[in-house]
Amino acid sequence: MKVAVVGAGPAGVRAVEQLVRAGLEPTWLEESPDGGGRIYQRPPAGFRRGYRAIYGADAGRARRLHATLEALKPRCDWRPDTLVWNIRTRERLLDTQTAGRRRDTLAYDALILCTGAMDRILPIPGWTLPGVTTLGGAQIALKAQGVGIGARPVFIGTGPLLVLAALQYAKAGAPPALVLDTTSFLTKAMAAAGLLWNLPTFLRGLRYTAALRMKGVAVAEDATPIAIEGEGKVMALRWRDSGWREHVTPCDAVAMGWGLKPEAQLADLAGVPFRFDATGHNWLPERDAAGRTPVPGVYLAGDGAGIGGAEVAELAGARAALALLEDHALPADLALRAHLDGRLRTEARFRAALERAFPYPAHLARRMEDATLLCRCEAITAGELRAVARYGGSEANRAKALSRVGMGRCQGRVCGPPAAEVLAAALGVPVEQVGRLRGQPPVKPIPLPGAA
Amino acid sequence: MLTRLLDQNRRPLTFVVDEEEITAKQGDTLLTAMLAAGLGHVRHSEFGDGDRAGFCWMGACQDCWVIVEGRGTSRACTTLVEPGMRVLRR
């Protein structure tokens, strides 16, 4: 049987591990030159820092994952630096591109997609200036390159990554000038009971926030970013505190992120239906608790299937592989299955509380100023999107055709969620009613055949 | 501005951006090397709204495209610098 696994982050590694255990030799496709995913991304050759210095409290987990990754590579058809840019679901074919040029087509009987996630963004004036990155980007810069996005950055957004990334910068010698959390303390406190479903992680979060304040970093909760100021580079963040007082904080870089959104474009091309998850405020590909989708032969795991974090991704990757094995009458570890199901149930409760504790500030997206650049690829403003709403752009893909919002090089990965909010507000409908941008092949830009 | 903070004791190497020789370190991505050298940006927006210097650092946003001689359009955030590499900013 031909099994393909897309992605070699925590979910992909644990999925391949179970497939190999069952005697299969899957084809394993990873877009990056190296496995590990974004959370456990390794620096390239030449860097010397140890696991403790790079991954902190997650050092043990990172070390184990990398060890498994290396042990698995020779036991499967390992294809790094390989982008899966299309899925032809009826023929069960993957179109791939390796090292930026070599094309291939791969047949599969079963497919596990572990495609990960990226930051969810809220555009504000100045967000396209050099020096502004995603929170995940700021973290990768430090982890995989040993650089800070600035010497005196500001971190804005909400969620566990906001505080963690800020603390990592403070420890690395680039103390943030401000950590701006759009969520109020009350919102977080109300979700506290649910957060007890993963007590160690909850306590770790509290410890990080305390450590940040101990280091003298200013943390503003229930605050609103107004604009990033500067000419050709970041000079300051203008913002409002919870008492509606305006401040200007000088800084040389800004990292922004409001939780994560699944990179689910391949699931979309595979024909998996999507539903709007009101708790996480994300469109998610449909799957059961084990990772089976309504499309025969297609399984999903990790953040690409729904945000759960790296720890859950490992569990879900193994679980999806077991589901695949069972569905094809291959030997699957039943004791492990029971263990994983229990853990995944508990973690789902924790995640739901986490999403409630750190909501996407849809209200800020909805009242984005007309002049704010919404789509950074095509340089389209919120006002231009609102204008097409009046001319029949009542659905995300229709509005994209009329306004070009989401039609650029990132294909709506970045502007999709805020654009949906702007459109929904202009039409006066709930955000799920405007739908979501459909995935299109190629899922990322690829060179034309024959072109240089 | 992008600042080198940790693990920067790596072998130096040189490459060329827009005819200008730039010193980088082994293991730098093009994005790191160009911004740490003080270039300030890696591309201009096609729509005249200013310079860009990437955004996501993970190959998703496509806002750090540069032209690498012999390879064509490449993402600066996922391309490692090699000695003698020639890069054009657009």
C-alpha cells in the first residue's frame, strides 16, 4: 500500500513512526530542507547552541522528536525541500516540486496531511513596514537564526505565544519595550477553570507572565494597537490603554499575532469539507476525533487540522496513523489508541478554554479604518473591500474576484480572517456567512515550466 | 533593526546584493543576512506602497521574494546564503 505523509513537524513525525512500526514504508514529503516543524525548528549547520538554550522547557520534547525524525528518515522515502502544490483527489495523485524546480507526480492509496499553522493577523496602519513580523516569525528569527527582529521590539496580539516570545527576547538581550495584549484580564480569568485541564501548561503560562514583569517589561492588557509609525522602518507604536488613554511607545520592530490558523489548503484541494468553529474562530477541515475525513483515504493531524499546539500534534499524528492502519486492516496498537483518545479528549477541553481566554479581536478587524492596507500582497485597503460589498461581493470568493483581496502571492493566508470580518461587518451578517477563501492549486507560487 | 543576538560566532562568508558585497555568516538565511547587514528591505511592493522586509519568516506570506542568479525567484526567509551568491532586489 502506498501511503504519503505531508509534513515533518510533530504530527508528521509521530504519524510516520506508527506507519513504520506497522511495516509500511511511507513517502514523506516536507516543504522545508529539514524536519521538526516550526516549534521544533532546528538552526542550520554552523549554529552551536544546545537544546536547553534553544527550546527552554521544551528541550526534552524537541530532542526526542528530532531523534525519532532521524531514525525514521532511512526507513521511508524521505523527500525534504519538497512542496506538495496540488492534490488530484479523484486520481489520488500529488503534484510535487523539489528544490524549487524538479517536478514529480506521486500516486497514493492513503494520505496523512500534517500541514501546520501560521499566525492569525490583524492589519493596522504601518503593518507592512520593514521590521514588522508575525509573532511566530519573531520566534523563528531568534530560535533558528539567533537574531532579534529588533533590539527594542514591541509585541502585540494575544495568546500563549505573545508572552512566551516576549520573554525569550527579554532573556536573549532584546527586552521588549511593550507587550500589548488585546485581551482583558477578566476574559482570561473567566476561562481559568477550563485551563485546569492542562495544569502544567496553564502554570507555565502564569510563570512566563510573572517572569516578564519581573524583568521590568511593560505589559498592557485590554489594550488596542492604533498604528505602527515610521518611514521605511519602525519607529514607534501608537496604542490605547484600557482606560482609552493614547500612548506612543518608541521601538525598532513589532511582532504581531492573535493565535494561529490552520494551513489547510491541501485538505481543501483534497476535497475535505470545512466548517466554522465558533470557539476558535477558524474554518476547520472536517475530521473525526481520530483524524479521518469524509474523503476516503485522507487523514488530518496537527495544527493543520485544528489548532492544538505541538504537544497535541504529536498525539494526533500517532492517532491518525492508527486510524489509517485500522481502516486498511493493518496491525494497530490498540493500547496506544486508547491512551491517545483519552489524552486528546482532555487536551480538547484545555484548548477550548484557551481559545476563550485569548479570543481573536474580531471587533477591531470589523472597525478597521477604510485607509488601512488589508491585503499586503495586492495593497488593497479595507475601504476598497467595503466598496465591493455594495456591488455584490457578498461572499468571500466573490469579493476576492471583485477586489483582489486574497488574490495575491500569499493567496489570502494572511488577510483571509480579517478580510472576512470586514466584509461581514459591511454586510451586517455573521462572519461565517461570508464563507472562506477556497484553496487553489498551486497552494504556493511555483515557477512556470520552462521559465528561468 | 534586525540584531544579531545569540550564536553568532560562525564562519563569515560574502555574497552580492545588487552589485554590493555583503558579509554574512554560515547558516544565515538571505533574509537574516540582508537585514543584519543593514540593507533595510529585501523588495519593493509592486504597488508603490513602500519597501518590504518579509513578514512571516516561515515561507507562508511570500513577502520576501528576491531574485537569486541561476535559481530565479526565491524566498529570502527559506534560502540559506552561499558564498558568492548573487542576489537582486526588485
